[in-house]
Amino acid sequence: MNNSYITGYTGSAGNSYEASLVKYNSSGQFQWVRKWGGSYQDVGQAILINSTNDIYITGYTQNGFLGETDIFILKYNSTGGLQWSDVWGGSGNDYSYGIAMDKNNNIFLGGNTNSYNAVNGSAMVLLKYNTSGVLEWNRTWSGSFSDGAMGIVVDASDNIYLGGTAGYDMCLVKFDNSGVWQWNRSWSAGLGISWGTAITIDSADNIYLVGEGYVVDNATLTYDWNVYLLKYNKFGVLQWSNMGDHDKTGLTFKFLINGISLDSSNNIYVAKTTSDDDMEIVKFDSSGNKLWNYVFGSSGPDSCNGILIDTINDIYIVGTLDNIMNVAKFTENPQGTSAIGIPGYNQWVLIYILSVVSSVIAFSISLKTKLIKKIK
């Protein structure tokens, strides 16, 4: 049965947050919640479950009021008991946005660091922990300036891939299991800025990197905002690139891309927050061609912070509706009809309010065997 585990943060009075872990059963019924942190800002960003139902969470924790942030990792057992924790960082701000596991249950974290080997701002950082919570090694990678990883995946040979941004470009970096750099690839849409925001991998070790950004139209002096979708093979050869939704506008926010997942046919699903603060799902085929999109939300501000496709192609969305934690599950309909606008899907929605708090923000969701890894 697919229990759902969600991480993010819970807010209280003032500017204090605690990292949170919430469990629901397969029917969407709340089971329990666990909180971790101090008196300042502690945010869960990514989560995974191993084969024995141990739960791992990563994110960042703030050291004192207006202090620097460090990376944390937590391990819980299946009943929500904290097994161990670790914090890593230096004198600058360090963030973890992604988590992955190899065949030996070693844990890898991906993010960015301003503390170590950062060139003109920040560097990508990769941390490896063993099952006992001991840090085995850390690696940094930096190109030109302001580099950072927003997601991480591990392939069938236990190689590690970080997806994110290098300067003004989307970037993919590969390491072997010992942390030895193998190659890096950058992709640019042209005159403008693009940044990678989420990453996933298929059974043939093809890597999919999604992001957002804009190019400048010199003729009209407008900015063309785009969803960028890239597919690489394990050797770093670009298989295709595609621009999804796009909009000509001024230099203003249009949307946020916050997650990517694949179904059993390698169709691609992207989680998106629109410029109108609504939740949106966009589906592409395995060649990157857009098939459909679905926008939904409340009358208040909403955010779509992550997406997961399970083994029977049900879609899970996590985020907020009117600043309240929201998990939506879309279940395939055998008749192929839909009352909600998505071809072949019906929906249930649950909303969970965590006692008396000012905000409950969910960033990532995991089932026992599949997970999504990054949210802004």
C-alpha cells in the first residue's frame, strides 16, 4: 500500500519555522507528524524512503537570527522515531535541495554552498552519507559564477548526477560513486537566462532536466519566458531539447517550475506554479512534445511545489492552497473520461491543517519506492 510522506516546514508566530514530516495512508488519512528544528528557520526540502521504510529528509537550518544556513539530514524509522541527524556547513549559506540513494543505501545530498570553493557567489555541493549517518565525503563543483544544484539522481551503476544552474545556463554534472567528477554539460536558450530546477532519470539512465527562464526578443524588446525541457543520455550527450509553455511579457515573474516525474511510458509530468498563483500540471510525451496542461487552485495564493507519478501512473501533487498544505491525488479512470479536465484522470484532494500555525508549506512527497527531489 502506498503511504505518502511529505516534508516541508511549519510556521508559527514571528519568523520561526520547523522542518516537518507528515505521513498519510493510502486513503489520504492523516497518520502522524514530526517536527525538527530550533528557534529560527528550519526547512525540509526533499525526502526519500528506502526498502525497509526508513525515511530520510534533507533541507537547511538557520544558525541564529539572521545567521547563516547549514545543510541538515535526518533519518526516521517507519513509526516516525528520529534515528540520527547531522548538520554540515561553514561560515556562508549552504542549502540542500535534493536527496538520492544508491544500491548500498548510501545517501547523497545535492545543493549549493557559499562556504567552500565558491566562485563569485556559490558552488554546487555533493555530500555522501553512509547508513549510520557518517559523512563519507563532500565534493564541490563550480563553473563561472553562482552555481547550484536543485536536484540529484543516481543511475543503475550508482553514478550521481546534479541538475541545476551554472551562471546563466542550465547545468548537469556527473560524478562516480566515489565522488570523482566525470563531466559537466551546460545548455543555454540564447540571449537571456535559464536555470535548471528539477531532475529525474529513467530505467535506461537517461536524465531529464527541466527549468525555466527567458530570452530577449531584440526586435520587440520583449522577454519570452519559457519552460525548458532537456534529455541527456548517461554519457552527457543531449538527446533533445524543447521549449514548453512560453509567454511574451516584460521582465516580470511568469511561473515557477518545481518538479518533474515520469510515468511507466516515460511520459514527462512537470509541476508548475503560475503567475496567477495557481497550481498547474503539464504533461509531455517521451520526446518532449506537450500533450496537455491542467490548472487548478483556490481564490487565494496557491503553489505547486512537487509532483510524483507512482507505479500505476497515479499523479500526486504537493503544495499549498490558500497557504494551507495540500496534497492532490489524480487516479486513472479506465473509461478514459475526466470530470476535472485531465484526460483519463479523476481526483481526490485532502487538506491538512497543522493545529494552530500561521502557515504549513509542503515541498516534497515520497512513496515507498518512488520520490521527487527538489523544491525551491
